[in-house]
Amino acid sequence: MPPRVSDVTTLVLASQSPARLKTLRNAGVEPVVIVSGVDEDQLAGLPPAELALELAKLKCAAVAPRPEVPDGALVLGCDSVLELDGQALGKPGDPAEATRRWQAMRGRSGVLVTGHALTDTATGRTVAASARTTVHFADVTDEEIARYVATGEPLHVAGAFTVDGLGGAFVTGIEGDHHNVVGVSLPLLRTLVADLGHRWADLWAGR
């Protein structure tokens, strides 16, 4: 671990994901949210792990220079995809696509990959890494798929499922970090914070 360069108290989340925000808040961190606006389709065709990591870097890089970022803040960019049959599955474009996804996923397992990029605005240093979690899906019926898709939930999340919402009943197990499936791996993020020379506990609100 490098020597600690300075105290840091602010994390900027370069994401509009309510699940990531809630996960960080539950872990004692109160981030400033600044949405990156990055076009996630611009890197289509990359392998799943590379796609998630490169999109995370792009989101981080888009937000870090903005004037509204607090001085000395850490800026976090994340992106998640589900790897199934070697393909990267992000958010489905419409109900029909979400239905096809679930028909392909049911009774099987996929790997949820979340890329993380963290920039220290005080030094300009960026560190990045990905977390991988295996997700096992229930053998859901066509009716269950139709009713789940009709709720709208799977349309807004990578892989067309959640583990912390209505989709949780359709996930029979996971291997790896549960938080990563929600959208941000807390253990990995703690490591990245340390790699930049800071202490995770310094980010706790009201510490």
C-alpha cells in the first residue's frame, strides 16, 4: 500500500443507479451523485469483462474534471454486465428483450461482472479493477417471466434481474460478493481506496 497522501472525506458516485447509492449509504458512505452521461453503447463488441471495466473508466473520467466535484474527492465510476454464453448482457432495451433474456437464463448460471474505476482528484491517480460474482437462476415459468417483466424492474438493470428487489426470488444462489451483484463491490472498493493511499473509514459519514 502506498503512503497515505491526504485525508479524504467525499466520494463522488458517477452513476444514477439507486441500488449503488443505497449500497454505499448502507455501508456508511454518503456520496455526492454526479451522473456521467456516458453513452454505454459506444464500446459494443468488447468481451464482457473488458466492456464493464472500460465503461467504468469512461464514466469516472467524464465526471472527475467537472467543476462541481468537491476538492480532493474520490470519483467512482462503475458498470455492470451479465456474462452468459460469452456475451455481455447489459440493460434490456424493451420488454421483449427482457423476456428473451430470462428464457435464456432460467435454470442456468451467469457471471455478473462489475468494473470499478476510482480517481483521486487531488493527485489525478486512477486505479481500476473488476469484481466477478456467479449467479444461479431459478427455472422460472413463462408466466413468472411475463409477470416479472410487466413490473418494469428488469428493464432498468444489467442482466435484466435484481438480487435486492423483486427478482431476488428468482436467484437461487450466488458465489462471490453479494454487493457486486447489486452494482458495487464494497470489498473491492475498499481495496481501491487503500491503493490510492486513503482509509476506507475516513469515508464514513459522521465518523
